Amino acid sequence: MELYEYARMILFGADLDEKLIRPAAFSDTRPGKENLIPANPRRSPLISLSKNYKSKTKFPGKSSLSIPENRGRVLHFFANHELLALELMALVLLRFPKAPKKFRLGIAQTMLEEQEHLALYLTRMNQLGVGFGEEHLNDFFWKCIANVRSPLEFTAKMSLTLEQGNLDFSYYYWQLFQKLGDQTTAAILKRVYEDEIGHVKHGLHWFRSFKNQDGLAGKSDWDIYRGFLEKPLSPIRAKGLIFVEKARMAAGLDTEFIQQVKHYQGSKGRPPSIWIFNPNFEEELVFPKKTFPKTKALTKDLSHLLTCLANEHDIIVTQNPPPKQFLMELKKVGFKVPKFLCEKEVLAWEGSISRIKPWGWSHKIFQYWSRKFHNLTDEHPQDKEWLSSKQFEKIPLKNLTSKAFASEVQTEFLDSLSNDQKAYLHASAYPAYIATNLEEFSLAYTQLAQLSDKVLIKAPYGSSGRHQRKLDYLGPIPANDMNWIKNTLRHQSKLVIEPYLDKVVDLSVQLMIHSDESASVQGVTRFLTHNNRSYFGHVLGQKLFACDSEVVRAIHQKPKYGLSNWELLKKSALFVIKKLQAAGYTGPAGIDAFIFKQGKQFYLRPLVEINCRYTMGHCALALERFIPKDWLGLFSIKVTPNKCPTH
């Protein structure tokens, strides 16, 4: 069959059967004239790129692949990519009839292999209960490559970018399906991986040949390659979930090119988010015009923690960019390292920005950054609640972050429990008084003395153990503590007074609440504190490592009636989610809780604080991705003699 006829059949055939016809042999005696580019490849309504899909679906996560249908959905994505690659190669045969015959015949041979891959995917998908066209069929590949102006540009975008990236994806899923015991699917991915090495090798050969013909022999492959990539393509698209160097070496890529791709950081075409670390978030809510010189060192040193949360195309605002060697080490262990820019560089940024992501939204942060990025509201309606000043005023974030609010929510939550569920809680978990003046404080202080010989007094705003006092109930309150109480009432209007309990394990629940009123409990973590209750670090992996067996039993053991403490903790998280949603809050949040000892028994205090911001727990959950299952890790913040924290 003539290449011209074969290409037209692939590009303009409407049904899969037509696109899967494989000629026995090829000739290229009538290449035809240069053809115009169609807006889209022709497809029947059942497999349309734009119209025939029920809803746009997310790529199935690794944890869901034990379900056969989800494995079929993974293959659905891959099948669509194979079909688009097949159609784009047909387009190139029609678009460049004067290209070297060996190049064109090589493209046709690659197309035959793409047809085999597609047929294998389709058969296996059907066995797993998924039909082609049941999921969203995106046209990303087509939009990126259909308008190529030369065969050289095609090899750069298709072979050295998308097909190079598929070396990683096919290898990763080959290994993953093998571990899952799905040997049939694993064998298909192994075949695709091995063929993909040849496809990249073919493209690289002609990339270098066309480069030399165009008088560019003196320039490096990397420089020429980078010159052809414009948004939404970048070298980020040339790598996948892992980086398989041996496949690239087998395809003939040189060491310099491989390392450039491996360590390239940038965007896949999405505008970056700007991450801002403001650890004095709570204080900013109370004193919006005040500066906090004592936290400058904290901000400078710990802004790098946002690397745990940011994506590789994002920007972290920092006064102290990490050394390049440190970033290289992070990349080696799998971190997706973002850009680090100083505030002045970020304010001078001329490109598009996706959103602003501070540690916590205060009016001070909002007013400062919205002056530069005021247009985000219109471009990204999902962020409107935080980037519209009127809406920002409507959400009582200051109230939601107050420890007084957390105490009120805890009381409501405990009152909502059944008698059986309450019976498993100790009476000490209940009382938390809110005082608005000295008389109310004195009354609460006296009442709590009947339950505990120690009392904890908290300012409504303050994080990491700051702004609180522990008092032994031994008579008159010391003068310095009384001065602190009076000053706190004057500046923050309230005090929270509760029993000082014998805490043995600190726990936190990390939440993410979205603007469409959906929310998720991201995980439960265990954190560590100093004697003054200031934050020290998080235990990763084996959360209850070194805990007494009685403590572990108290957390997980289910009583004859009611809920276990673990179930109760999650139930309190769902209760908090509803309260925050009702108030209009969206974004990250965290709940602090702890296990305490009373006599010889251990009990849960399920709701100690609510933090409407990112927390160290969010960082800990992100770091746990790098801890093998059942391993133990420690994420800690060290304080040096001059009290400057390091991590």
C-alpha cells in the first residue's frame, strides 16, 4: 500500500476498524502534495475527541488499581495516546511528502507498532470491563503537535518529548502491574516499553540528521531541542513518574541530554502557584498592622518546608534559597523541586500565576499580594473566595481560627454523641471555659480546680505552644502570670481555660476542604512537643512507635458499646468539616487532639485546636510518601543555641 493511502485511511477513517488496518507492505512512489492540517482527526461519535464522553475523569490512583475496572481505565488513557500518536504520524506523512523516503518508511513502521499497541490495549480493556470511548478522550497530543512546521520539529516534539516520556510511564506501569499480579497487562506494557525505545531511537537519528541538514551541526542536541518547545510543551513532558536512564541510553541519547532532562524543573504548561510561608499567621489575624521581628528567622529558615507541598512548576517565596547541591539531593530521592525566588523577584514576575498559597490567609497577606495579582479572581474562579476582598470579609477566618471556637465546637461535638459513646470519654475531656473578663476567668479557674490540680490557660490566637500558661492551683496567681492574663484579655478579648491533662500522645488530623463543598480527611499524624508544648516534630510511618501497649490498645480497642478512640477521632474530623463548610471556609485545615492518662486509664481528648491553614501535619503526610511501608521516620525541627530553628 502507498504511504499516502495508508496515512489518509488512518487520519480520515472514522471507525477503529479502519484505523487498525495493517498493510502487508509499503511503497512510496506517489507521496502526493503537501496537505492542509485538519482541525481534528476524523472519528465516529463513539470515539470523538470533543463530544462523546460522559464526564472528564481523573487518572486512577495507584491505591485503586486492585479494582479491575480501574486498571482498564488506566489502559483507556494509554489507548487514547496510542491512537493520537498514530493519527499524528499519519498527518506527518501527508504534511511532508518531500521528507526523505527512509524517514517516511520508518514512520510507517512505527505506526504499525502503534496499531499493535492500540489493539492490545483495546482487547485488555474490554476484558477488564472498560470500552473505548466510555471515558474522556482528550486532544492534548493533537493540539501540541498538529501544527509542526518541519520534520525536525516533529521529531523534537513527538520522539524526544512525548515518546521519551512514555519510556518512564510504560516501564513504571509494567513493574506496577507485575507487582499487582496482573501479568497479562504487565506483558502488554513491557512490549510497549521495548518498542518505545526503538521509536525514540528512530526519532533521535532523524532529529540529528535534520539538524545537520539545517546547518545546526555545531549546536548541542539539547539547545536545538529546547528551541522547539513552547507552552504547553516543555522537557517536563519528556519524563514520567520515575526516570529510566537505561532506556534513554539504549535509545542513543547522550549523557548530557539525559541529565538535562532528568534535572529539568519547570511547568507542564500550567501556571505556577506562589507559596508563602507566614508562620505568624495567627498573630497577623489579631494585629494586622504589626510586624513580628522575632519570627523573621523562623520564616527565613523554614520557608523551604513548603517544598513538601509545592509542585515542581510552583514558586516558593524565600529570602534564603537552598544550595543547588541540596536541591539535587532532594531530586535524587524523588522530590519535585519548585523554583525559589525572593519576594522582589516574585513581585516582578510577568508570567501567568495560578494562585497564591500562603501558609495561612490573613488580611495582611491578602492585601499585600492581591495588589500585584488582583486579576487572579477572574482567571481562576475556584479561588474567588480568597481573592475577592468582599468575599474575604464575609468568611470569619479570625473567628474560625480562635481556640475559643475550637472549644465551642468540641462541646457541640461531645453533646452530639450518644450516651454509649460518651461513656467511653473521661469527664476531663469536657470542660473548657471561655472567659471574657477577670471575673469569668476567676470563676472558671476555681471550678477547674475541682477536676485537676493544674490549669492550662490559652490565648485564642497563637501557634506551636505560644501564648499559653500552665498554673498549679496552689493559691494566688503569680504577678507575672496575672499580667499576661490581663494583657491577653485586653488584646484578644478572650481566654480559654481548661484542665492541664497528663498528655501521652499528640495526634492531628489533616483536612482539605474544597470550594465545591467537597472535603477530604487526608490522614492522621502523630506529632511531638517539648515540655512547654511547643512543636518539636512528627513521627513518620509507624505513628505509634515506642508507645506503651496500653496506649496503643486505648487508641484502637473498640469497647462493647460506642466507638474506639480512633473512630471517635475521625468522627470529630467530619464534624469539624461540616462546621467549616457552613462558615464558607475552603482550603487546608488541621485538628489537634491527644491521648491523656487519668489514673491507670488512657482517654482521648478529640478536639483541642482547629487550624484553618496548612500545618506541619500536612508536611509530614507529604514526607511519608518517601518512607517505605512499615518503616519508621522522624521529621523534626531543631533549635540551635541562638534559638534560630533549622530543619
